[in-house]
Amino acid sequence: MVEESLDPIGSDQEVGGGSNDNSNRGPHTNSASHSVGNNSNPTTTMPTESTTYPEFEDGEDDIAGMHEVLSTPTEPFIGMRFDTVEAARVHYNAYAAKLGFSVKSHTSQRNRHTGTLEKQQFVCNKFRKPKTDEELQRERMNIIEEVSPVQMDEENSEGHDEDDKAGPSKRSSSRLAVKRKRETIKQTSCRARMFVKLINNKWEVTYFIAEHNHTMVDKPSLTKYLRSHMGIPPDEREFLRCLHNCNLQTGRMMEIMSEFYGEDAFVPYGPKTISNLRSEFRSENKEYDISETLDYFKDLKQKDPDFFYDFSLDDENRVEHIFWVDSVARKAYQESYHDCVSFDTTFLTNRFSMPFAPFVGINRHGQSFILGCGLIRDEKQESFEWLFRTFLKAMHGRQPLNIITDQDWAMRSVIKAIFPVSWHRNCRWHIMKKANEKLGSFLGRRPGLAEEFNSCVDESWTVEEFEARWQEMVLKWELAGNETFDWLKKNAHTWVPCYFKDRFFPFLQSTQRSEGFNAVLKRYIHPHNSIKHFVQQYEKIQRKILGVEGNNDYRTEQLEVVPQSTFPIEKHALTVYTRDIYHRFKVEFELIGRYNVQVLEPNMYYLVPNSERCYPYGERSYMVNASGENSYNCDCCKFQRDGLLCCHVLKVFTHIGIDRIPERYITKRWTQLAVESVTMPTGPALDELMPEQSLQKLRYANLCTSFVQVAKLGSDEQAAAIARRHIREMKAEFVQLKKVRRKKAKSNTSTNAAQPTVPTYAHQHTSDPNAPHHTPGANAHQHTASRNAPQPTPSGNAGPSAPQPTPRANAHHQQSGPSAPQPSSSSNAQQETTVPHAQQQPAAPTAKRAAPLAPTTRQARNAAPLPKTSTSK
């Protein structure tokens, strides 16, 4: 405990909340503490930010003392001074972290006339009186329904005072008369506190009590749960912002920071703090989300002239629909990828409850490719109509040949009206997902029904065959009257594959594409993020897709692969198809051993399976008809559906000796010639190296890892002493480096301010036409000479003196240059001290007087006001 000073904050009027507890203070004096508060004791001035971030200071103070304050925060004492009240709070908080308690700002006092803060009290967070039994009983009666621990608020409620009568939380507001059960900090009427007062522009400690009446948090790993120690350093905030922009989950971000710190216990904050920080990131500029998104579109339009975007407004002038697509997708759609488009709105909705509607195509490697994205107000017919018309406008009126969507029936009539030439089908995955929700228990009680149902849907190659097998299944399992099966049969023409066997829907019979692309979206897009974030993440997804596409192009063109067999036709497929399409061809080619060929007629081949079952073709036999020259048709229609030959035709090729794929069966969209040089447009900044700000974040992350490794090696006593010695030396070198950089910057500023004025003055104000003009270099040398050294007078230049330019002319000339920098305050001071020495010199010849130094700060201020943007403090 320290002696109470003569001017505690409680002796004056208190403003800013809190109660005056000074009347209950007991004696807190002893002989040792009395000497601390003696006026003869020298005070210590604390830098504004050196307590927390000494590397940003100028380093003018004693370096060793500053580092000692940082590493081991000293106990506050009466007379200790700080530059700002925030510096006092930071120091007291660092001291609290060392001891294991939390602090908070309590009462304060402001000047009655100016309103400026004059006094501030910082207290322990357990300063309030403990609750009585009556108060606890009253709180129990207010809680009508207990909330389970799982439903309790995860926020650390530390710091919520007893008079913070919080109402029902948002989570429980929908339930009548349910009050959230909070965990509050345990109060002990702790008297520990610190008063600071503004004296001579410094915040001085005038009262301090160090003794606590409660136990401290003795484990350093638990101090991060104290409210005043939950902050995240600025550098780590920016690094976490990068991780947030990559849509990493909070748990994953915590794991990364634990890797930097070495262990999870050493991280000075918890997952909840990171979660709150992410909520802060999402709420930034929430009110201006739409306007910022449109401005972002304009910037993209300037970088990429073929970038397309459009939006619509409602009656209240609010944006209700947005669509955008980049030039790469437009070009790819025009050249090759318009033959099949997938459209899905069931993935997610954003924070404004606007469904996310991406148009997805299939690139030459058989992978998903984004052909544009939309955000619509709702899933009504009017919204789909606007979106499809805008998509058609962006693609220059070219309709998709085939389009697959979910089972939204409002969408079907719109597609039929706007895309009349398109063949529309529904995604089987969405339909079966909803059917399984209703038929789960029904199928569980009938083993074998699910297998027969899938076989009927997947292995029926004609509509007649499907009708017959469905009727047989209904009779066998007594499904007549079942509403779900009746609905599936009624709408079979929208999703059963046999109805689309001759339409180009490549590799869309399974659920992999829908599930795969949704998984990609979930890694990049979070529904609570802003619309602008959606647009930025769209760019990242498209760049990743193009990056994978570039890797596949490299594999196709530069890498070799050993064919699965020795058949020449497989080697030919390796040369014409892209690498991923070749692997699909290889899987199909492996199935030729499952069939035997029977020649019925010269142009008729009957393929009979030599095993019980051949996935995915089942147990049936297939007919291959060779009509005309190099024309082969199979019952399975795989070529029309996927653009690749089936194993049945390939079996016939090997049987009759065809060693190359006929030209008509090589689909261009599965080759490298599908789209010419599809690359994302890049501006000049993207071609340069990583920005310096990003490099700093990368260095910060790497240094954190390196210092953690050093800390593990230097954990024992002798090694720790070595580590601390090197840390002090490094900090001293950092401060010295900053001094050198600052002096160099001042020197460059003064030199640049003087150089542009020399040639112009010599040219404009020289009255003697024969007088030689001085070069800027010479004048700069003259300007940087010693202040006390006299200026040498050059010989051979005698003549009448040229008129000296007025200060107004000098100032005007200095402002007229578009890139002439204004001198800083330090360089101005230097020029002011140079002028008197120049006035004491004898009159210089014409050439020397015709090129004077730049005007001083006082002269420029008297001549013409400087622009606000050039003022340097």
C-alpha cells in the first residue's frame, strides 16, 4: 500500500459514473510507502506507447530503462508520470497481468469550463460489494425458466456489474418470460486502485493502493480470460484478418496462432475473442455494403473492360438483384462452355437473406467452372426472370443448349420462356435428397427396395423400359397409393436419365458435381459476410479454378503417363484429350474386357456381358450399329450424353481393328483447343512482387514461430539470461536503426525541397545574360554546407548584382510545382538557422545571388499559405 496524496480524486466533484468510496477508506500508510510519495523522490515520465510497443518510439529515452519497463512492468508509485491517460491505463494493466488481476476504468473528473479530462481512477474489477442473500434471492425469483449450460451465453461476462440489468438475450427473446442466466464476476470490495491527475500536461499518479483482498490468477495461461487482458495486438489483428478473408473457421485460426505461440496455453486470447473479432470484421461498413460493392464493380470494370455487372432497384430505391461475370467466363461460354450449364439456388443465402445463385459450367478438364453469379431478393418468378434475362444479356444473347436446375417449379416456366432452345432437366440429387427424408423409414422396413429402385432409374435406357420396370416394382412391393412414389413417377420426365439420354449432360448423373461444388463454395463463402465479400470471394474461386486448370494444362502438354494397355487407340486418346478426360476414357476402356462381341450382320454387333454385372451398365446386352462410314451408334447413348465413346463401341473398334478414334467422335470441348488461352486479366500491380504490407505480415508470422523455438531452447535459467541479453541488444539496435532512418528521411526531405527551385530561379531572375547558371547539384552542396562556414565567393564573376526574388515569388514558385514536396518542420527549422549566417556574408556575385536557397518557413508563411495536404507535423 502507498500513502494517500493530498489531492485524491475523491476530494473533488466526480464526473463519469461510479460511486465515491473514499469515505470508507481505511489507513493505508507505512514508513516505506511514505518515502515513496516524498516530493524529493525523482519522478519517472512514461512514454505514450513505449510500455507496450517500444519499437515505435523515437528512442530518445534511456533504452535500458525502457526495456525494463516493457519486460517487467514496475509497480506504480506516487509521482510516476505518463504522457497520456491511456499510457497510464496500459501500464497499470500490464502490471495487473503480471500479478493476475483485471482492471477497469472507474470514476473520472472533467474541467467544468473546457470539458477536458483532468482526473481518472483505475480500480480492480472486484471493487464492488458482494451481493447479499436478498439480492441473490431476488435474482432467482426473476428467472422463470432455467437455461441449460449448453444454451448459456458463451461470452465471458466478466465486467458486467450488478447494476447492469440485462434483459433477455436475442437467443431467448422469442420465448416469453425467459431470462438468460449469466455468470458474473465475483465481487469482494477490493480496495486496490490507482488515481492519475493531469499536472503540467503530464498524468501523474497521485494515489495508489497495491493490496488486494482476494486470490490472484496464478497461472499465466489463465490471464487471457480476464476482461482487460483480452485484447489482440495490432499485428495479429491484421494477420487474423487475412485468415478471416480466407474463410477459415475460428477453431482453425486458433490452431494456427497456437502453432505460432508454441502451445495453446500461451496464446493471450481465446477462441471467443477471435470470434468477436470476426464479428467486428463482418460489421465493418455494413451500412455502405451495397454502395461499396457497386464501387468495387466499377473498379473491376476499369481493370477488365469486358467485365459485366448489372443490378435492379425496387420501389424504395433499394438494390434487390445483382449479377456479375468476368471476361474470362464470358469468353469461355461463347466459345465452348454454353453446351451445358448448371444453376442452383439452394446453397445458401447471405446476411440480407438474398439467395446466392451461381451459374456453373464444365471446363475442358471436366471440372466446375463459374459462368457468373447472382444475388436475388427471393426465389419468385419475377426474380428468376430478371436474372436469366441479365445472364442472356451478358452472354450476347447466346442461350445454353442444356440447363440443369433444382426442382423449383417456378423456375421451369421462366426457363421455357427465356431459354426456349434449352433442354431443361432437374438435378436428381436434390430430388432424391428430399425423397429420402420422407422414405427413410419406409425403405428401412423393406430391404431390397432401395437397390431395385436405383437399378430401375439408372439402368433403364429407354422410356419404355423404365415404364415397364417401374410398374413391376410397384406391384412387387405394393407401392400403389404411396404419395412420394406417385410424385416421383409423375415428374419422372424431369429427372430420370433415360428421358435425357441423347442430351449433353456430361458426368451429371451422379451427385458428385453438386456436392463437390457446394463444398468449394463453403470453403470460400460465409453466409454472414457482406455482399462485397461475396464478390471478392467469387474472384478467389475463379482464380483457384483457373489455377487448377493451368496445372491440368501443364500436365497435359508437358508430362507423360503410361497407358493402361497396349492398344493403339488408347495411345491415340492420350494425345487428343486433356489429361483428366483421358483418365475418364481409360476407365471406360477398361470395361471392354467385360463384353464379348457377336456379329449378327455385317454392320450389326451384339455386346454380351461375360460376367454377372458390369457397373454402370447392369446385366443387359447392347447393340452397336455401324451405319455409314465411321458412324457407330450404341443403345446406351453415352457419346451423346458425355461426349465420350462407350466401352461397347470401343470393344467393336478393337474387334474390327480400328486403331484411332474417328474424327467425328473427338469432341473439341474435351481437348486443349476448347477455349483459346483463358487467363484472368491482371493489372500492373498483380505482376509485381508481394506488397510491402503483406511482406511485413509474412515476416511477423515467421518471426513469431522462430522466437517460440528460441524460447523453448532458452527456458532454463542460464539460457534465459543469454536470451534476455540478446533481446536487449536487438531492441537497442532496432531503436538505433529507426534513428538512422528518421535522420535519412529528414535529409532527403530537405534536399528534395531545395533542389527543384534552383534552376528556375537562376533562369528567371538573372539580369546578367553572361552570368553562368549554377547546377542543382552545386546549389544542393551549398545548402548542405556547414552553417557557420562562410560561403566562398567564386572568382571571375564580378558584375552588377541581380535583383533578389521576393519571398512571395519564391513561395509561389515552390507551390506551383506539381511534385515539389513541402519541407518538414525539422528542415524548416534548419533553414531558419541558416538564413542569419547567409545575411552576414558579403554580397555575392550575380550568379551566386541569382540562385538563392528555398525560402524559409517564416518567409513562405508570410508570402502565401501552404496547402493543407502539404503540412507536416
